[in-house]
Amino acid sequence: MIKHPDTDPLKLRNMAAILATISGAGQCVTLWLLPTTPGLLLIALSGSFYLLLGLGLFGISRFSLFLAIILPPLRGWFGIYPLDIPAWELLRIATDLSIALLCIPPLWASLHPDHQKIEPGLRDAAAVSEDPGEPGVSNA
């Protein structure tokens, strides 16, 4: 079975990592753009967590995928909106949900029973060799 390049779990994970990093950097940059308030410090603190989450998503850990699925939507669910700019908060909620949705397929793929039996660099070669139409290759 050949994977489509747009739905490959590694690309989805990298897109989620890029979104989390950009979101975290944007939340930290608000310290320089807006007057300092306790709510703004809370945003910068959550931005630093997003930066760490982005670093974890660039790695290979399943734990960072799990955190990316759970934590960003919780921020939106509990309504942590310290800014009085509704458009920015709506953009943050959309980004949080995008991060979570992009992390579901890679986590699901990592929980597949054959995932740990194949080395990461050999997954594509193993997928090609399991093609039933290829002569001379045993599927046993």
C-alpha cells in the first residue's frame, strides 16, 4: 500500500509542529506589542509551552502528539481569552484545533501494531515490498 504524500503522518506532524511553533512565537511576541498586563503574561507563558510543544512535535515522541491533541483544545474549551481582541482569539482557537486535528493521524499510525516492527527509514521500502502484485516477493 502506497501512502499519499499529503496524508503522510510525518508531514502532518511537521505541519502541526510548525503551527505550534508559530503560535507560540506569536503569543510571546505580544509582550512587545501590547501593554503588559497579567493576562498578557499568561499569554506569553502559554506561548512558551507552545514553543516546547512545537519542539516535541519535531521529534519522534508519541507523548508530544498526545499533548498536542489534548492541551490546545482545552485552552479553547475552558475559554482562556485574556486578550480583548476577538479576531486574534478566534485565530488562536482555529490554530489550536488545527494542531490537534493534524496530530490525530500520526498518533493513530504510531499505535499501529506493525509500526514498531519496521525501522523508520525502512517503512517506505517495506510498504513497496508488501505489494501483492510484485513477483518473487514472499508475503509470509
